[in-house]
Amino acid sequence: MFRGFRPLSRGSTYTGALFAYCGALASLPLLPFAVLPTMLWPSAPVGVQGALALLVWSVLIGVIGLARTTRRVLIACARRMLGVPLPDPVDDRRRAGSPAAVAAGSPAPGADRWRTPVWLLAHVALGWAGAQLSILLFLAALLLPGGWAGAEAGVSVRGWSLRPESGWQSWVAALVCLLSAVALCPAVTYALRWLAPRLLGPSSAERLALAAVRERELAERNRLARELHDSIGHTLTAATIQAAVAGEVLSADPVAARAALRGIEESARAALEDLDYVLGVLREEQGGTAPARNLADLPELLDRLRHAGTVVEPELSGDFARVRGTLSRAAYRILQEGLTNALRHGAGGPVRVTVAAGPEVLELSVVNRRGTGPKPGTGASFPTSGHGLPGLAERVRLLNGTFEAGPDRPDGPDGPEHWRLAVRLPVRSAA
């Protein structure tokens, strides 16, 4: 029953009305400039002069609304005073360069800037109408009771008059005027809240630009997550095994122990470079250039595995000069993840790494004997996040390649089970 009166008990209702009235007050300094043309045409009828002044006043208000700063200020004020969730406007240059906006055939930059002047005019008009009606209704509520202004009390506006009989009728009329004045606040606030998303909210072009920006940010974060997973995951796995090997041979073979410790140092230094870059990007700082490890760094990666006590059997063929840029970096990360899985889940046998660079296809393969328990020589197993293989599959898909991973028995059905990772990447489309 009282649901319709709930807006009257909310503070946001009155802040919204105050916002409208402030818009009317803010337009007052433009009135002297709007009256100037009427002074140049003193012989014109009063009605024409009034219409001319109103027209000039509206044009001046609309011109102010064309400024980018005005739109930003209005959006901030609407969020604060009306409680409407409005995103910040997208810069025209940022929107014009959005691939999504170009593909969708969105309007040219600035083509929808008319919405801000329309909002400003509606804001001022609602402010003036609400303020004048509220003042008239409040005055009527004060003047109508006969005991305040005599038996002939009444209200007359432009030929229209209200003169209730004295007594209880005048008090009822005053109460109705007072309630009407109060009810104007939620009405004005509702009107502004309805208009704000349509005139101050993002346009279709801005929504496309915002979606493109979010898509780029998400893609960049996913790329950084893959880089961090591949680099840090490999480093920690290799460092754990190298530390275990160094502890076992420290007394019997100090040279091998020093080599293992040196491998830990090199792995940690490379991982710190990757980590510094990723954290710099996530903090929106000047992250510098990204670590650009590629197939040229593969020998160093294999050496670190050898320091961990792993037997590596590389089979490298083809012209690696054909593999450049993104393809070379992706190939390095794919091999790094495959070798990390071999360290974590292998049975301690040799790891065969195959890289064949053909004129059109780059073939990568990592094969190792599959283990079911702790890594031999370490006494510990390695937890996994479950993101390694899905991340590799996504990376390969983006490069238009093929991805295979699973058990294999290269020595026949009675031979030991191996784990095989095989990737084929087109050279021309990704180079």
C-alpha cells in the first residue's frame, strides 16, 4: 500500500532533484548573452523577442555541451547525484582505432556528440520546470488557508485562479499543493535517471570500443599468465630437481654439485627477468621490453636440464633462420612446457626433443618415459595446476597449428609407455 511512497523517503530522490535545480541555476550566467540579440531588435513584438532569447539561450547551452570536458563532468555528477552507473567516455582517437568499431561500421568519431547537448538542454529544462512548479505549489500551500491571508485568499497564475472557500477546504487544497510539490522531486529524478543512460551512457560505437579494449586487456593478461606459468613453472621444477641432485652428490662429486647449483642460479635469473616484466605490466608501469627468448635459447634450456641430471637427446634439423618472431618465441615456450612436464612426471629415462624446421612447417616433439610416482632421485612429487596443456593448446590454436599430447608406445604394444607431445606450426602464416 505504501510502496508508492518509498521514493519520498530516499535521500537519492532529493539529491537527484537538487541536481536538476543546480543545472537550472548554472544556466543563469548565459541569460545576459541570450538577451543581447533582442536589444538589437527593440521593435519586435514581445513574444518574438522572448522566443529569440530562448532560442539563443538554448544554442549557447548546446554549444557548451559539445566540449569533451563537459561530458566528463556531467557523467561524474550523474553518477554521484543520480546514482546511475555510467562508464567514463571513450576517447575519440581510441574509439576510431578500435578494430571492432571499424569492422562494425560504427559512426565516425564525434558523430554522436549531439547527445551531450540534448542531455544538457533536458537537464536545464527539467530543472527550471521543476523549480518553478515547486515554488508555485509551496506558495499556494502557504497562501490558500484562509486564516493566513484572509477570507478571499487564493492563487492566480496567468488568468487561472484557485480560490477555495475558507475553512477545511482551503486546508485540504494547501495540503494537496504541498504534497504535489514534494512529489515533483521523485518525478524529476526519475526523468533524469531515465535519460542519463540514453544520453550520457556509452553509444554503440563506444560500447564496441570498450569491448575491444577489454578484449585486448584480457588477451594480454592471458598471454602474461601463460608466459608466467611456462617460465616460473619450468624454473621451479628444474631448480627443485637440481637442488636435490646437488644435495645427493655434494660429497661424492663436488663438480656435479657446483654445476647443479650454477644451473639453479641461471634458471632463477631468467625467471626473475620474466617475473619483473609481468609484474611491471600488471602494475601498469613502464615494463620495458618483454623477454624475447626463442629457439636460439634452446641450447641453454637443454643445458639446464642436463644440470638437473636429466638425459636429453636433441634431434635438431632444418633451417632455423626461417623461424622468426612470434613463431620462434612460441616454439621455445612450447618446448619449455613440454620439458617441464617431462621433469615433473617422467620416470627418469632420457627425454627426446625433436625440432624440425621445414620450409612450410615447424615440427616440435618431446617424448619421455612416463612415470607414476615421485621423480627418481628427489623423493618428491610435483603438484600441477592443470593449466599447462590447455594453455599449450590455446597457444597452438592461435598460431593455426595442430596439437597432440598423450601416451605412446614407440617400442610396440609390449614396450614401456611414453608420453608424447607433438606440435605442428605453419611457418609462413606465423612468421
